[in-house]
Amino acid sequence: MAELSGVFADSPLDAAEDLARLLRQFAPSGVVTTRGMSPPVDAGDELEITANGTGLITLGTGFALVGGYWYRVTAPITLPVTANTSSQARRDLVVVRADPTAGAATATILPGTPGAGSAPSPSREGAGVWDVVLGVVTVAGNSSVVVSGDVDLRPREFTSASGAVPCLSTNRPPVPHRGMVAWETDTRRVMVWTGSTWATVSETQYPTDWQSIELRSGFTYGGSGSRPEWRWVRPGSVELRGTISRMSGAGIETNNYIGRMPAAARPNANRRYVGASAAHTTGYSVRMEVKSTYQGVNSENAGRIWVYTDGKHAPIWVSLDGWFYDVS
């Protein structure tokens, strides 16, 4: 039959692979993670692999969606590691394999090739075998023993009950659909699959927390507004805030530096800004400048914040509020 549909009372949708194709559209394959939910239904230990220096690895409890099928472990199970008879190390892939022919999903270790440097690739067949990766174990040459340091959980593939799929930036969902949203747990970026590439939706680690600006000896917080601080608002872009004055209460003469930005937040070209200041009760503007690293990151002037006035006024405080600049 060339045309199929369902699910109806007399639907021919009775083959396991047809049902799996249907269910595959509602949730991506991966280990179910409900970490943070209360209670964390079904997640268990998220099928985590552990090793204790024997020829067995242990698979913790958890639940996974595997190409439209489901798999659950209600109590830890052990899997035997195939002995490595070569003198070169071997990287094995640990997966949950759904096999329609076998009529089951099972945890399986796929032995790698000694000396290859990488584990075997998982299988993903539309109407056949489908693997969800749980991790990679390295088996030393002439050994079948695996210790905890031989287990690499970074390749693990996750799915989620709702929202973005958790992943690493190096291990995004392997079979994404257009519009799929992923959250990179290492970079904290939210990404969306456009159909051809992963595009950044937001950088959730930005803006960062405020950090103190190192002030020149004799200078201090101006006593009103924010303290002198800086933060990243996005990769490569810095925001400043705060007021600065002399500890003595005297005015700040022109052509004077008042603080210094850390090496990571110094621009590669001088950045200039017209800022607010005040001399007693009179307010006026001053020019300020963050010196670049063009003379070298460790040069005496790099990163210094300089103040320039008209030469007639010596402000008792200057403000950094509203100053943004890019470091490159």
C-alpha cells in the first residue's frame, strides 16, 4: 500500500516501525531529564554509566525515548565489557538500541576499533535500528577493566519533557528538526535549528555579574549612584557604571587617569566617551577614554581610564554610567 494514514479504527498503522515514526515527531530521542522538577518523574539517575575497575559497567535507573520507542531501567543493571586483545586502547560506544526486528530496546556496548581514537557511530534508520548514545568507555590495551576515569558521559544525548533540549555545544541533538530548540549546558546559549544550521537565539549567560573596576591609588567610589563596576553585556561588549572621586575630596585635574580595566576587558583601539561630572554645584561634561592594548597588553597605559576636562574645571566626581564599548 502506497498511502498510509492513522490512527483510525481500521488503520493499517499496526507495524511497530510505523508507530515509532509517528511518536518520533512528538519528542526527540534521548535520555529523559527532568532534573529540577519536583518530583523528578521517570528521570531516575538519567541512565548514568559508572565503572569500578572491573570488567563490568553499571547503568543507572532512568528513562529514554529511542527513535519513537521507549526504554526504562527501574534498578541498576550491569553490562560486560568485551576484552581488548590489542595493545592499543579501544573506545566503545554505549547506547540504548531499539531494534524492531528483535522487538525490544536494550542497553548495548558497541566495541570500537583499537587505535582508532574514536568510538563507533550510532545507527539511526527510519524503519530500523535506532541508537541513543549514553557515553563512551575507553578500554586499555590487553585489558577488559574499566575505571571511573575511562567513562566519558559528554556524548550522552538528552531529551526533555518540555522546552529546549539540554545538550553540550559539542553534542547537540544529532537528528534535529527545523525549529528544534536546544540549550547548551556548557555555554548556556539557546540555539534553534534552521533546517541547515544551529543559530543562536540568546546568550543566557549575559549580561554577566558586575565586577569592580581597579581604581588608581587616591581614588574611590564617588559616594552616590553605583560603585565603579563593569560587566559583559554580550561576547566582546563591555558596560561600565558608577561614580569616581578623589579620596581627599579635591577635584580631578585634566589629563589624569583614575582606574584601569582588566586585561580581558581592554579594547584594541582607544574608546572615547563624553560623560557627566560635577564641580561642586555646577555640572558639565568631560571626555573620558579607555586606552587600548595596541602598545601591548602589559604596557603601562593599556586599559587605563583617562579624564580630560577643559582645563578650567576640576570635577569632584565623574560618572561612568551609560558607557558601552567593544573590545575588538
